[in-house]
Amino acid sequence: MSLTTVSSPGARFRAALAAERPLQIVGAVNACCALLATRAGYRALYLSGAGVANASRGLPDLGMTTLDDVLTDVRRLTAATELPLLVDADTAWDDPARTVREMIAAGAASIHIEDQVEAKRCGHRPGKQLVPAEEMIERIEAAVRAKTDPNFVVMARTDALAEEGIDAAIARAGRYIEAGAEMIFAEACTELAHYNTFVRELRVPVLANITEFGKTPLFTAEELRGAGVAIVLYPLSAFRAMNAAAVATYQAIRADGTQRAVVGRMQTRDELYEILNYHAAEQQLDRTQKP
């Protein structure tokens, strides 16, 4: 089945998960990145809260962005491609019901909500604080009740492993599933055995966050498949590579007074135009401008 023929973004997300195990999901910080990832053959995309904070706002990922900040980027990505979009909803901004309604209206396929306090931290940084499980359960229940598309996926992220250990993390995740979460985002796992335990004990799709320079080793998709992982997330890989390339380019132009030394590493105008379908759009513009 073609994913683009499935009716809703949530349904397309479920279809992608059924078509590929583990489902590789890459982060896109803007619409052009969404187009690039689509052309590379991915079946689903991700909008990271850190990506919104860092790329769109130039802020650290410390709970400083708003729901409206994230929705702006969601709308841009979902307008650019029909690939289903998983969105980082942080702690749901103290209003999970509104968050779900707005995300569905903006074209998102799924969100994950985490069990940190409102002033959250990156899941791979020290100093995380968790809310009581009962408070997280209230978040999930409110989110699930607010769904206007039954196929929209509410995923629960738990940061409990790093703070409370594997047994507590499994216990929390089990309660989140009972509250209506359909999938679990197991954050900051340090061993394949952790994922295997989540999968074995919970029996729902489990997401592995394979972010660079964090606590989780860069396990391969094949290794994670062996552990039973259903979704592998690469939230900011392209963004980090883009930033490194930008730094090198800026430094070269500043030092040399020309971009000649780095132009060979750049995407060409023709390559960009192909991605943007530029010439077809230009022809359409010419037709509309004819008297």
C-alpha cells in the first residue's frame, strides 16, 4: 500500500510502522530537510523539540519554546511532504488536550509526551526531574481523550531509566500504557538489554533514540531489530552535520575572502532546483502571468 493513499497522517504513521521494522525516522529541522529526507527514501519524519529550540529559535533545549513555536514548524513540514510526522511535544505545555487537537489540525501523525517536570532538560543531560507517575498518567489520559483522529498516535516517553533504574522505568511505562499510550519512547538506554526488557515486558512498539554524543551508544538498526525495537529515531543527525558544514564554510570565506575552497562541497543550484521542483513551479508562474 502506498503511504500517500492512506487517509490520515496517523494512519500513514501506522502503515509506515507496519511496512518497516525497525522504522527509521530522521529529524528534519525545516521543510527543505523534509524534502531531502523524503527523497532519501524514509517513510516517516521527526520534529525534535531541541530542533525547534536550536534551529528555529536559537535557544537551548530547556523548555523555553512554546506550543505555538512547535506548531509553526509542524505546519511547514507537513505542507512540504506527506510523510507522517512524529512530533516532540515535551511535557505538553500543561495542556495535553489542546496540544493533541492543535497537532492533529496542523497535520502531525503522532506526538510523544514525557514524564519530566515542566522545566524539562535534554534526556541525555544530568539533573532531570520526573513528575510522579500519576501526573504523567493524567497527561496521557487527557491527550488520548482529545484525539479527533482515532489513528493519531499518543506515545509516552519515560526518562525514568537514568533517574530511577530499569525496574522503575518499566513500571512507569506499563502504567502509561494502561492510561492509553500506544507506544513507548525509552530514553537514554545504555545497553541493548534495556530495550529488550522494555519490549519483552511491555509488548507495545518501543522507540530507541539514537542521538549522537548522548548516553546511548550508536547501535545499528540491525542490532536494535535483534532487541525487538520497533522504531529507531535519529533526531538531529542532519542538523549537526549541517551546522558543522556551515561553520567550515563561514570560516573559509572569512579567512580566504572567497568561497572557492569550499564550493565543491556545496549543493549546486541545479540540485536544489530539482528538490524544490523549481522549473515546474516557474512554468506554472509563467502561465498565470500571461495576458
